[in-house]
Amino acid sequence: MGSGYKELTVWQKAKDVAVFVYRISGERVLSKDFGLRDQIRRSAVSVASNLAEGDERDTDKDSVRFFFMAKGSLAELRTQIQIAYEVAQMEKSTYEKLESQCEILGKMIGSLIQARLRAPRLGPLVELDPARRRGA
């Protein structure tokens, strides 16, 4: 049996970004700004979490809704790391590396959304009562 969402390359990338965020947010000045640090961490974790939850949903409509939430969380993360960089709580090289990873991740999430909108998965098979099928 497969691992579901864990097999998604986009989820793996999002998880790696979250791990990287945890590592870098424990360093230097950012580690002392608990509010911004915690918000950055929550946003990063939310991206991977929403991708996982979306992939486990029964319908593509539901899945896509969570994938859009992941994309929104990614936008939050990108905003927060830019603020951290501009207020000198993140080094330029770290910001640029993370921003580049986020840009790639955003394109991957967009592709996943488009794929699910174009070629929906079959939802769970539900056997309807024969009377309901005839509209009775």
C-alpha cells in the first residue's frame, strides 16, 4: 500500500522547506523575535499540512480547496521571510535560498491544482440504492 501524500513530490518539497525554516529560525536575531519566528514556522508547517490534508480528501473539489490554502500559506511565508530579511533578522543568502525554494514550491502547487482540476481522481465508489438511481 502506498503512502498517499508522502509520495507527492510537492509535499516532500513543502516538508523540506518547513524543516529548513525550523533550522534557520532558531539562529541569530530571528530566534529572539518569538512572534515573527513562530509565525514563519506556522506558515511553513501549514503549507505541507494543507497539501497532506488535501491529498487525503475524498473529492477533488475538497482537495483543491486545501491546495489553495497551502498556496495561501506559502504567500504568508514569503511575506514573513521578506519582512524578516528587511528588518535584518535574516541574512541575504538565507533569504534568497528560501525565497527561491518558495518560488519553486508555488509553481509546483499551482501545477498540482491545475492537474486536479483537469483530470479529477475518482472519488470513493458509492453504490447507490437501485431505487435512488431511478430517481424514486
